[in-house]
Amino acid sequence: MKVSLFIPCIVDIMLPEIGVATYKLLLRLGEKPIYHPEQTCCGQPLFNAGYRDQAKRAAKHFIEVFGNDECIVSPAGSCVCMVKYHYPELLEDEPSWRDRANGLAGRVFELSQYIVDKLGVTDVGASFEGKVAYHESCHVLRGLGVSGQPKKLIAGAKGAQCVDLKNSTACCGFGGEFAVGYPEISEAMVKDKAWSFINTGAEILLLCEPGCLLNISGYLHRNHPGKRAMHLASFLVRQTNEQH
């Protein structure tokens, strides 16, 4: 099966290392990922802000770019949710486009979901001597139902000890538009998340959503510079001697 990389704009512009890690990880697993340079934003920010006509144009462009691919893999669960569940809704009044969206939906996967569920792999050759914790990002957990897959990949990392994170399923406060519209509430939520992480004694907080990573990493950098958060893809491609 040919794998196509769906690299969301937040990764492309602000966190390119996640895209590189995703590519390297898939290569390690024997895949030969292809990348469409004409891909753009999936339209989620427009959709969330109520600009449905503009979101439709982004959705149609996405379908044109990826429509013939066998399998599309992305390191961002929220963007996968947009394509899988909101494209058919968004294009409901245009049957031909709706049908194309529905056909595409079953071929789009979040990275950990693809590795564990489609490839049947839980050990990707990762290693880390130390404690890590895992944050359940809202779209990954509630939108896609992905929870066990990342944990299996973490457990498969040689030497890594995954410790329980209190309120791991609580939102970190990012929520895209939410963080912009309610910054005080957002900061209170990410503060709680940061303290839950610190209290675990873990060295790294792992997660599968780039938006959450920006929010949590920013708070840690400003208030707890000795602690760090990391996308699961970046963690899985690094070896033990690169972690310290």
C-alpha cells in the first residue's frame, strides 16, 4: 500500500521536525512515503471559525490532491478528524463531492493509529531510559477514539517507563479558537496540565497533537524550562543517547 503524507500547516510552518520524524519513522517501518507539495491547510481553522464557504474550497482542494491515494497518514489527529468526519458534513449539499469525501474518509489515519492498527507494529525500534507520561489530546481521544495505540508504541520503546498522568484526558486549553477567544481560561487549563505532568516525575510529556504541543511546550518554556513536551513521532525516532 502506498502511503501519502498529510502534513498539516501547523507542522509545516511551526513544527517541521514532526513532519521529518513522521517521514523517518515510516521509512524505518519499510514504507516509502510520498509527499504532495501542492497540499495546503485542510480547512479546519476556517470551519471552526464559521467560514464554511472558504472551508469548502479547502476541502475540495484536499480531495483533489489526495483523492487517488491508497492511504493518507498524518501526525495530527484534529486534522484527520476534519477530513474523516467534517468533510462529508461540509459537502452534504453537493452529492458528488460528498461521495468523494466519504470515499476518502476511510483512507485517512492518524500516525499511531496507522502504525498499530494497519501495520500491526508496536515496537518501532525506539529506546529511552527514563520516565515519560502521555497526554490524551481531545481530537485524538474523543474524535478518533485513539488511546491505546500511542501507549502501545510507548511501551514498545526499550527502557521507557510510562507513568500515570492525573487527569490525562482533560483538555490542555488549546482548542484552536478557544485559546484565542478565552486566553485566561486557556492558561489556567494548561497550568493544571503542566502541574499534573511535573507531579509525575517524568522527564518528558508525550502527545500526538501538534496544537497541544505548541500550547504545553510554550507554557513549560515560560514557567518550567527544565521540563519538556514532545510529539510521539519525535520520541519514537530518537535513540537513547539523543534524549539527554
